[in-house]
Amino acid sequence: MLNLGLSKNFNTIMSTFLSYLPSRLLVVLNSLIIVPILAHILSEKEIGIFQLSIGVLNLVCTCSTDWIAKSALRFYEKYRACSCLDEFFSNIIWLTLFMYVVIFLCFILFSDFVTEKFFIQKSVLLLTLFIVIPAGIRQFLYQVLRVLNRPFLYSFSIIIYQMSLLALFLVFTGFLPNVFAVLSAMAFAMIIIDIFMLKQVGLQINRFHSVHSGMLIESLKYALPQILTNSSIWVILNINKYVFQYNHYFSDTALAGISYFLVTSILTPILSTFSFAIFPNIIKKYERKSRIKNYMTNSIQLYCALFIPAVALFCYYSKIITNLAFGDKYPEAYLVMSFFAVSLFIHELMKLFNVKYHLQNKTYIEMAVSILAGLISLNLNFILIAKFHLIGAGLAMLISIVLLFSLNLIIQFMDYINYVSVIKTALIAVGITGISYLFVELLFMPLSFIYLDIIKLILYIFLCYLLSMIFAGKLFE
């Protein structure tokens, strides 16, 4: 798309995204190997426990270390300009140490409850919480790499992590229980990558300071609302597995877990990389008083054009993807795959629309809206899962994320997006996926042979992006 005569914005955004993409494609490729391996090695019960553990890890990181890392991204430029980075990094270190103490106090207080209600062993829970330490350091270093604009180092670090994870998992399965083997591989792989990045980045604090109250208040004002915001979004995207487990629907826990695991492993690395890559540019433009409306509009148009075909793949061919990934072990996983794929797409798209809260430090508004949607989602999951089981989980997630997205759209205090252009691009992209799907199905309707399913998937994707390039002028008007 870089050679289609599009505007400078499109080319800049695409170039920035592509600089981070190679590593994420490797993550996807690795996922296409490791997810089916885990699905076949781990039992149904172990798959459920593993996915519940990963959910706990994500929630704890959200509440403890992610918001600290995002503060580093948001205020690095400001404190570098006033030569206050030593004080800023000192604050981050103190905050991180404090949060680690809180995490393990929570383990002491609540581990019995989690074990009793969700059937997660204490030892598995403790190992999961230990992973928070290297995960938090890695998240902070990734934000620093974004600020320093070092996509090659970021990509190379991802490659090392993925290779280490796969190799360590294969080693640990020889003498550890399966769930322990996966979690231990994650922990050691993260430690390896943290050491590598710390050496490469070479962060230095010339003088270590005590807590700087002014910086602390500014960081907390910006970041603390995000804890409740992201925790509420976590509820929308993850609570179904815990509702299944709480109600002793262990088979559904595994089905929802393995389907979500596959979809997130393939889609999230690519979808999230887009906002990951361009967010620092948005911050810089805003801080420098540049106009961002065209840049934001073009970013969202590109997001829709690039990723709607991939998301639609999981909608049109969910049964084929399930069969290819899991064989006959989890045949019903396809039932919720399309719900999960569309929900993840909307979630990542919402990050682009919600940049307004971060630019004007009004994250408390985003927090209030997210809490409301999270509470509604919690109730929907209990109601719809009791009534429709697996399909109910998919419906609850999709309804909740659409509601959250809609509420955020209604709230307007910045003129920063051309909505007509975005809607037009999205509709054309959806139309392209429909045309591509119908062509592939009609072409192969009378045929049946080995590898037909794989050929369908490849041809569908090829047609979608070929048509996108042909009609780029219309897509990006």
C-alpha cells in the first residue's frame, strides 16, 4: 500500500506500523505452532486452568505494573525536556517495588478464595504471580523502546522471547506437570528478554532520588483511572471463563479458553501493534500543538482496511480454523470464535478513538464509562451463560464491547476524527470481504480434495488485500 499514491499521512502511518510488524508476525507464526501443541498435550482440565491462570496474570498486571509503564510513555517527553528523567525513573522504581509488595499481600489474603471457587492450585497461582515481576519490567522496557523509536530492538527482543518460550516449554514438559511447564517457560523466557533489553537500552539513573510528590501525583492522576478502566475491560473479555468454572461447567471453560487463546494469539499481536506503533507519534504531534485530525482519521481508516479482512476470516471460516487447529478434540470451539474475533477488533479500534482521554488527561471519564459497561457485562455473562452456555458467553462479550464502544463515541470534547470517512472505509472493507468469500466458495463449491480448506483461507486473504489495493482510492477517500 505504500506505493499507491496515497497521502503522506497514510505512508507515514503505514511505515511506522510496518517497522514493528515483523516481530509480531513471528509471534503469530509461533502461535500457530504452540497453540495446537498445547491443545493436544494439555488435557481439557489443564487447558481450563492454564487459561484461568493467564487471565489472573493479565488482571494483576493491569492493576499493578501496566499503568506504571504507560505513565512512562505518556510523560517521558515532558520530563526529558526539563531534564528531570532521574527523578522520573526513581519514582517508577519506587512505585513498582510498592506494587510487588501489594501483589504478594493479596496472594496471602485471597489465594484460599481463588483456590476454592475457581479450582486453581495455590502453587499454580503463586507461579502466575511471580511472572508479574519479569512481565512488569518487560512492559516498561517496551514503552521505553516506543519512546526511543527503536523498532528493530523491539522486534529482535520479541523473536528471542518467542524462541525461548517454545524451547523452554519443550524442555520443561519432560519433568514438570504440563501447566507448570508452560508457566515456567513464560517466566524464564521473560527473564531472558528483560536482561537482554536492559543491556541494550542502557538506561542510566545518574542519581537515585526519593519519591517526587509532584510527579507522583501527576502520574497517579493520569494512570490510576486506567486501573479501573482496564479492569472493567478485562471483565468484558475474560469473565466468561470464570463464570463457567464457578458454575462447574468445566468443559465450557476449556472450550471458551482454547477458542479465545487461538483468536487472541493470532489477532491481538497484529491488532495491538498498530496502536502500539502510532500512539507515540500522536502524543508528540499533540504536545507540539500540531493538528491531529487528519492523522487520526487516516490511522483509523488504515486500521479498518488492514484488519477487517483478517477478522472476517474468523467469522466466515471459524469451523475450518477450529478443525485445522484442534482436529476433533474441541469441535465446538468454533461456536464462539467469531464473537471473540469481532470483540477483539472493536476493543483495539476503541483504543484509537479513546486517545482523546489520554491527550487531555481525562481518563476518569473513560474509567466511568468502562465501569458501567463492565458491570453490565458481569450480569450479562451470568444471565446468558445460564441460558445459552457457550453461545451466551460470546453474546455477552460482543454486546458488552459494542455498548462500551458506543458510549465512548457519544462522549465528544475534541474535533479529532472525520467520522464519515471512517464509516465509508469500514463499509467498503466489509464489502470486499463479502465479495472475496463468495468468490472463493463459488469457485470451490463442486470440489473436494486434500488441503482444500487451507487453499480457501489463503485465496480468501489474497483476494481481500488484492481488492483493497485495487480500490485504495475509494477506501481512503
